[in-house]
Amino acid sequence: MGQYLQQQNIKPGLVLSSSAERAKQTALAVVDALHMNPDQILFNKDLYLADRPTLLKILHSVPDATDSVLLVAHNPGLDDLVEWLAPEPPSLSESGKLMTTAAIAMFAVPKPWAKLKRNTTRLVQLLRPKELA
């Protein structure tokens, strides 16, 4: 997925990642594929198995100067966040899941981050690794 982001010239201004080992590995792999400095990753233990309110609280704290964020977290919280932010119900994978492992949901989000709420975003793309093949 990092290679896909690199090919699309998509580079987050900030990477927020759970401190869980697999999440760390994912964040580091994406940052490497995008030729970013690993210091641009903020590992946050509160992202581990975080629910939607916790994920929103963390996103609300993103500095206004940050144009884009890559959030590396876990389900079921990510599923709930994506469904909550998407103005229309997002499509499910062939297996019936929303945010499969390493899936990317890209949203257009108004600023400031502190005002991120339901019905203020647009789901630009939902992409799963199996859909790239």
C-alpha cells in the first residue's frame, strides 16, 4: 500500500500509529516506501484498540497546519470511524469486511481538525490490498 501511495504521489504530513508491533511495522513500511523520515511517525499507545471517540479525540488534536494524516490503528474502531465519517455507507470487501488489513480510506476533511465531525467529510477512496492486484 505504501508503494501505491508513492505512485499516486500521496504523502501524509503526519503519521499517527498505534504502538502495537504490527501497526509499527506497517507505519514504518509506508514511511519507507514514501521516502519519509521515520521521525514523522508519532506512536501513540492510546491508538491500540481505540474506539471511535478515542480516534476522533486524537484526530481533533492534530495541529491545524497539518494538511494530511495517515492513521494506523485497529478494528473495530477504524471500521466505526470510517462508517461514521463517510456520508454514504462504504462498500464492503468480498469477504464482507470494511477495513481489511492494510486498507486505506482516504477522506477529504475540512479544517481545522478540531472540528472534524460527522457529515463534514467526503470519502475520496477506499482501497484494499487485494483490490490492487
